[in-house]
Amino acid sequence: MANLYINQAKHYAVGRPGYPKQLFQYIASKTPSHDLAWDVGTGTGQAARSLAELYKNVVATDTSPTQLEHATKLPNIRYQHTPPTMSLEELQQKVVATESSVDLVTVATAMHWFDLPKFYEQVVNL
């Protein structure tokens, strides 16, 4: 799937609309801590940028290195290339490399690509 956006990644980053600030403010209001958010399937980081305004650290993962190259860089966002499937141990190493636990997991528009039962199991055990 990561190869689907190789040629258009730059245009995707420029043309894709952002999200209303109120959406992420509402979501953040539901988490007691704001240390670490994980944005899964971040693409070029539209949701990660919004999360970075509300969380101390954001890990934004995607299977497309080309998409990640075109993501907006901010000091509190760590973009991480990930393979389409990972063990829980690999996921913990790539996402929770800090001592914090994950306060929030978001998926903006990539959920249709996921093996949902496996994804839910890994998120619960993260």
C-alpha cells in the first residue's frame, strides 16, 4: 500500500485539507494526560500537526517513507516509518521509545487499510 502514493506525495501534502482545531481539542479533552499521542497511518502528518499543539510528544507512523518525507516537521513530532505488519515488541520499540505510555491513538483516514482485530489487540496491549 505504501507505494500507492509515491508519485503524488508532495501534491498530497499540499492539497490535503487539515482538520478543525475543535476536533482535536475535543479528543484531547478525553485524555487525562497529554504526554504522548500516536498517529497511525499519518501520511503527510495533517493530524499529527494538530496533535502536536496539544500533546508534549507525537509519534506519527506510516508505511510510506515518501509520505513521511513530505510531512511537516515540528520539534515534538517523531515520524517513524513502519512495515505494514509488526509484532507487539517491534511496535513498542518504534512507538513507545520514550518512557511515557501512549495517552491517545488516532487514525485519521487510514483505518480501511488495517487488519482491525490485530490493530485493536496491539493498541490495547501497547
